[in-house]
Amino acid sequence: MSTPFYVSPQQAMADKAEYARKGIARGRSLVVLQYADGIVFVGENPSRALHKFSEIYDRIGFAAAGKYNEYENLRIGGVRYADLRGYTYDRGDVTARGLANVYAQTLGTIFSSVGEKPYEVELVVAEVGETPEGDQIYRLPHDGSIVDEHGSVAVGGNAEQISSYLDQRHRDGMTLAEALKLAVQALSRDTNGSEREIPAERLEVAVLDRTRPQKRKFKRISGRQLSRLLGEDGAQPEGSEPESDSEGSEDAE
């Protein structure tokens, strides 16, 4: 009788973590930055239909890198959780911290399960506050841990190199144009340090704008407004609404 093949629990978890990290690294990077009036999400995404960034609830946004079908399932689950909690209790009871805890439990359960492969995703859940001090950004790796981030965060692709670049250059009180251009500069750096050009039509950009009079602070930025922001010198105030805000709602599902 042959001896069953044995793998220690530590080695099994290490193998699963390496598998998930490699899957996430194959995707394109995205960054989330705080600016004076809110939080901006920037990523390279040639698709106009498969979004990396979405609205979860009034003041909460969602960003993800990795396998689309996996993080889309998580996004839909987050929308349902937020809608149910807001309807059952109060809209103010839906918070990024609560949503991050739900995602952490889901990812942690899948990661530690013997019969399932880990999700190849890394998430960012952000909530814009009444003031910059009230902003919240949480990063959730594949294993379900929660990292409380401040200022800027990068996930997917060469996230470590991009995070280092942002940490050195990001500052409090940046305008939207300044934060957007810094994000594009960070994303355009290859692993060998060289730079490449990312045209505006290949960018997906969204913001949580605390200055919006509506309860829902999420909006997408594209087209002429995005080109205008990328072409500004960063000193001009930016307060104009996007060409179209029709894509800003993601909670119909």
C-alpha cells in the first residue's frame, strides 16, 4: 500500500498564496489616491464595459485587480450587503469598514478552504468623508487580511514599485488634476524603470467627490473632461461635472 503524499499546512498555505499573487500580478495595476476634495481611482483599462472601479453605496467605492469574474462576484455581493443593511437599518450604517470586514471574511474563508483555490483578486474599498480626515481606504489582499491605507495605494501588476513611487511624491491637499497626473505617471513606469505613454482613452478614472451635493458621491470621468484634466498644469481649480454621469450608478444589480 502506497503512502499518501503529505504536504504540511504551512507549505500548502504558502503555495496557495504564491498562486494567488502570481495571478494578481498578471493583471494591470491600478491606484487609489486621496486629493483635496475626495478620492480618485485610476487604472489602465482598454475595455469600456468591464470596469475595475464601481460604486457600492452613497459614499463608498470599490476597486479590484485580478480575475474579473471573481471580483465581479464580490462586487455584486457587496452591493447587496450595502443595500440590505441600508434598507434594514439606516443609510449611515453602511460603512467602508463594515464592507471591508465582510469581504475579509469571504476571502479568508475561501483562502483557508481545503477544496477551493484562492481568489486571484486584490480589493480596495474606499469611503469619502465630510473632510479629508474622515476618508477611509482599505486594501484587502487575497488571504482576507485588511490593511488600513492612507494617502495612496496601488494593487495589481507591479504594485510595489508603483506604491514606492507614490509614497515619495503624493502629498495632502493635491488638486484632482495633480493627483490624476501623478497616478498616470506612476502607472506608466515599467518594471525596469522606463516610462511609456498611456493615452487617455486607455484609462479608467472615477472619483468619490465630497463636494457633490447629491448623497451619491461616485462619478466616472472620461472623454473631454479627462483629457482636459490631464492637460492642465494642476494649478487650476477643477469643479466641472463630467460629460455624462450615467455610468456612475452601479448598484442596480
